[in-house]
Amino acid sequence: MTSVIARGVEGSGVLAESSGAPSRERIVAGAADLISRRGLNATSIRELAKHAKAPLGSTYHYFPDGKQQLATEAVRYAGTAVERLLRKELDAGPVAGLRAFLGLWRGIVVASDFRAGCPVLAVSVEEPPPGDELPPAITAAAEAFGNWEGLLAESLRSHGAADRAPELATLVVASVEGAIAMCRARRDMEPLDRVARQLETLISAALPGPKA
């Protein structure tokens, strides 16, 4: 099963089924999708395998360390998919990148009928297992957020908004992620629409050149 994340990046809609033996990537994509819907703690590795239409044995073959290993790979998969989109769209400037980032999450939430959100956020907000060491999935989530911020900040700097680039990049990621959660709770897209308007205004004002 192809995840909503991958389909959203490709711009082609909702989940699609793939034929043949389950590949490692298919299992990871399915795990990312299920985590984006249910979170991590409420999901077993058996459910992750079932959602990806993969035998449990194949899942353990690829992920011998179990659920945490698969969850970590799922978060990295989602993070990388969003990075690819940002790298492509930010070539046209920070506003184009922002619109693509917003459009990705809008498509995912709407296409899933408000059932799916961001798997990176889903992992981040759950209570980690007892112990002093952070689970690798949470570390991967922090890296994903940081990479998204870094790409946005670099685009802002290269387009003349160096002084505010880090703060604006963090604001984009944090406000969009929060708006996704609000949209799912309210079952409407108004929070993301409001955030989109304000973020575009802020970024446009930070860039040099004539203002509308």
C-alpha cells in the first residue's frame, strides 16, 4: 500500500494498492500512513504489517528489531518525501515552497477525510517508553522537522530575508503542523486556510522588492 504521504507528494490523491511481493519500501510507506492516522503507541507491528498488506514474517525479516525500527524508518520516509517536495518547489522561491508545503498537507487531510495527518507529528507528541534514552523514532522526527526548517530558512536567506529566515522557517513548520491537528479535530480546513494566509503575508513582507 502506498502511503498518503507519497501519493500527496506525487500529487495523485489517496492510497493505492501495489501488486506483487511486499517490498521494504511498501512496508515502510504503509507504516507511515497508519501512524499518521492512529499514532504510534496505539499501533502494533502486526497492524502495521496488515495495513501494508505484508506478512508479519516479511515485516520482521526487514525489521528484526520490531516496531520501533519500523516506526523510525516510517518517520524518515515521511520526512524525506516532504524534503523532496520542498527542494523542488523552493527553486521558485519561499512563497512557492510555502504553497507547496501547505498544499501537500491539505491534500493529505482532505483525501483521507480528516483521518490522516503528519506521521512525524504523530510520533513526536506521544509519550516515549520509560528510560533515559530517547527512542530513535523521536530522534528521527526531530531531524525531519529540522531538515524542513533548514530548507525553508535557506530559501529565505537566498532570497534576501536572511535576518528573519530561521524564525520564519520555524513558524511555518510549527504553525502548519498545529493547523493540521486542528483541522482533523474540527473536520474542516479553516485553520489551515487562516494559517496559510498569514504565513504568505509574513513571508512576502520579509522579502525585498515592491510590496502589493
